[in-house]
Amino acid sequence: MSVTDAQVRKLMEEHNKHQSVALASMKAGMDRKTGRKYISSGMLPSEMVTERGYRTRQDPFDKDWPQLKTMLTDANELEAKALFEWLQEQHPDRYDPGQVRTLQRRIKHWRATEGPNKEVFFAQEHIPGEAMQTDFTHGNKLGVTINGEPFDHLICHPVLPFSNWEWVTVCRSESMMALRSGVQAALFQLGRVPRYHQTDNSTAATHDLRTGKRGFNKDYIDFVDHFDMKPRTIGVGKSNQNGDVEAANGAFKRRAKQYLILRGSSDFESVETYESWLQDIARKANLTRSKKVTEELRAMRELTVRRLQEFTVLIVPVSRESTIRIMRNTYSVPSRLTGEQVKVHTYDDRLEVFYGGKRQFSLERLLGKGRHRIDYRHIIWSLVQKPGAFLRYRYREELFPQRVFRLAYDALTDALGEGHEADVNYLRILHLAASVSEEDTEAALDLLLDEGKTPMADLIKALVRPRIPKIPQMPPLEPDLGQYDTLLQEVTS
């Protein structure tokens, strides 16, 4: 059994006490001859180990190593596994899969002793109040749901590198609206403004969407100018230059995961409730940094400007199809607005549509491009009068609001055949859902389909009736005028 450094230290300690090799060796748990060897050398086992300067077996890659070395010199990014697979193709009978680890070790050694120089990262000293770093991080791994539905989202995360003070807001995309909302939320929490705002090369800040060139876009420049900050970004592909906020992303999400476990549930009643819960976590973390935060606040300028609006305003026409185009996506609007122009407030997560200075409705914003959201309630009044348009309507699949509506249409086509009669019946059912109640119509469809009956429009109409509100019975008001006399007496006394 090999002797450890700890045993030899014990040996030396006991020998100094008793000057007896036998007694010291026994107390250190080793043979007397071994003890005498270490006492004579005065060295620990780890100090006596010498590296072997020879191989115990022949390297199986000796024949091909000169060629591999040339390939690595020309393209150092080549990985050992790819080179091994290439060797197996060149020499099918020479190598077996178990030798890949040997090649990985040899290439690792070559890179450390003969390979090209590697990039060196230099730790930076942060100046109090100098900069705020902002990054977006995915929040999906937290497993959060809103009213039971999975919530696909990002977290906008501004951080002060000197003190690690942080703030968070929930968003749907890395848009300029999300960046504006997250950063100014952090600034108004602080009540102070740093000299610089630093972000990575996201499209929100550093791509000029009009020219396609790298550089700060106008919206971002206007935003940082409003707060009298200077824009700063990182080198392309140099995420380590945003290292403080990158590290803070992981730390914050780990902390949030722990709080979710303590909470006992990852479901929230609304996005606002969830965001407020995340911000409480940030507040608690910031309390532990109060000394450095105070130092940062002293070094920053006071925030004196107003909060910017967190949406962009677009004026768009409503097409003959009762749709509008916003950021390369299509949305339906009520058909009464066809031919008019509407004002749209475009937020990170929603659109609010205005006409004549009044808000008409709000809807969830689509992410990406080339997508569409059609609400059957907006167009059914026209479509029920033109049933022939239903068969080849471009957005026809959007006219099945729930699965049971699709099942009902399939049952109608099975019973009546594909064509006018089935389409008319389905559109009348959809009209009923829009004018009376989608929930009641859905229940009626479920009932008839469960009974094996064809869900004809007349049968559904008989089951779905307009709900007549009940007027509560209230006793007539009989005022007691004597109460006024009492009140006047108290005032004059």
C-alpha cells in the first residue's frame, strides 16, 4: 500500500518527539524500513515522484502522426474525434473504436507543447458607477406556467458589474421595445444613471436594420441619448466581454429555481404576478450587496429625465380582407374598420389598436415573420353571407377556434358531403359562437358529437340560447330625512 504525504508528516512529527524510528513508523502506520527511508530523505512521497521519460507500450498512431500533425498545424480547430473517424476511413483495419481516447490524449499533449498560442483572458477591474451591462437570457428552463399553460419567455437582465446589483423584466423577444423597457425599469429602480450602457451585438441595438451594416441603430442611439449614457458593445463573437452579466444570468436563474422549489409551485396567475415575483428575488439579492451599491450610487448621476414610452407607434391601413400588417405579420381587425387607417401601439408582447383616438382592442403580438393571427369574430359576419369563400380562404385553418369545431366540420362533410351545404352549416355555427357564446356552442357541439348526431346548425341553435341577464329584486329606497337633521345638529354644535 502506498504511503501518503499525511503519513510521512505524522512520521516526522513522532520522530522529532521520541527520536525512535520504530516508534514513529508504528504511529504513522508504516513499516520501519519505509519510515527510515523517508526520515533519511526528508521528502514527502509527492516530492519523490518522478515523471516517466519512456513509453510502456508502442503508440498505435506513430505511422500516421506526421500527417495528423500537419493537418492540425493547418487547421487547429480539428477535433480528435473527427480525425479518428477520418483515420478509420483511410485505414479500416488499423484502428478500433477503443483507441479514440489515446488519440485525444496525444493531440491534447501536442496542443499544450507545440500547438499555437491560445487567447488569454484578462480579468478587469470595474469602476463604481461606470457602466450597466444588459443581456437577455432564456427563462424556459425554469418551467414556469401561466394558468397551467407553458410560458415561452426571455428575461431582460441589467447588471452593474462593480456591485453586481441587478434587475429583471419579463419579455417575449430581444426587441428594442424589450430592451428599452428592461433598461429604463432598472434605471428608475436605481434613480441614478451610469456613464455607459453595454450590450452584446443583438439586433435591438447594434444592427442597422435599414442598411444591414454593423453599428448602433438609430432607435438605440436615441434611447441612450435620452438618459445621457454612452453606448458600448462587445467584440463580435466575444461574449466573454459581457462576462459579468453572463455569469449573473446563470446565478439569477439558479436562485429563481430554488425559490420555485420553496414556493411549491411554478404556476402563476398572470405574467405580471410572475414578473413581480422575480423582481422580489432581485431585491433580496441586492440587499446583500448594499455596501458596494451605495458606492456605485455615489458615483452615478441623478436620474432627472422622464420615462420613455415602451411602445412604437405605427399608422397602418386596414385592407379589404379586414387585416393589418405589422412587422411582417398579419392580424385581423373588426371588418367595420376596413378601408380605414388605424394607429397601433406595438409593445414587446402585444399590440393595441386605436381608431379615432379610442382604443378598439388588444391582441398578443406574433414573434418572427410571415405569420398570421385571424380572429373569426372579426370576419364571420361577412363570411356567413359569402359561404363560397370559405373553401379556399387563405386563413381557413384559423376558423376552427377549438378542436371540437374541426370535428364538427368533419362530421358535417361526412354527412352532407364536401361543398356548399356543409360549409353553410358550419359558418352558421361559427356565427352563433361569435354572437352568443363560444363556450356554450362548444358544449353543444360536444353533446351532439358524443350522441353520434350530425351537428346541424339548427340543432346547435336550439341548444345555444342568448343569456338573458336577471334583474335583481331590490326594495324601494325610503330615505330617512331625520338623519340629515342629526348631521346638521352635530355640525352646528
